[in-house]
Amino acid sequence: MRMRHKKNLDERLEKVQDYLITLRNDSLNFNDVENEKHLLDLKELFGNDNPVYLEVGCGMGTFGVTYAKQNPDINLICVEKVRDVICTACEKAKAENLTNIKFLDCAAEYLPSY
């Protein structure tokens, strides 16, 4: 299924910015990714020391939001590279008022940098 371009995408993403982690690599060539080292402070990001799980290619967030809701004692980072899709996922998490889920706006090829 092809996601249509969301109207007012930037404004909608602004409303869910607490759920969105936007990271950009210095190099646009993912073959250089291992040369770049970026660190995420997970304790600061989530405000706790709970274990962190990773979902790659979260799509519209149905699985991630459901999993985070059912497991409040874990933290979940969901990765998605399509901004129109990640917008929907963030909106679902916000509607559920979840505090243990974040969405990483990047392609999976860049994950070794982080």
C-alpha cells in the first residue's frame, strides 16, 4: 500500500515532536555510516532505566503502539524512514498518551551510527 502525502505534514509532526527523534547523518552515503558515531542518551530520552527494544520499519505504528501499551515496563524505539508514515505512528502514540515509545526518523541503514 502506498502512503499518500499528508496535508500539513510539518505542522502535524510539530504537534507530536515529543515522540519523534530526528537524526541526520553527516554523510548521505550509508556506506560511511560506521565512521560516524552518535550516541543517544536513552535514560534522558525516556526518563528511566527500563530496557530498550527496537522495532525497525514500524510503518504506521500499530504493532509498536500496541506493544508499548501492553508493556509499560519497557521502552521502545520504532524506526521508520517515511515521514508521512511516521507521522501517523506518532499520532497514534500521542492519542494513547504513551511515555515509553519514541519514533526514530531515519533509514535502517544508518542505525550502526547510533
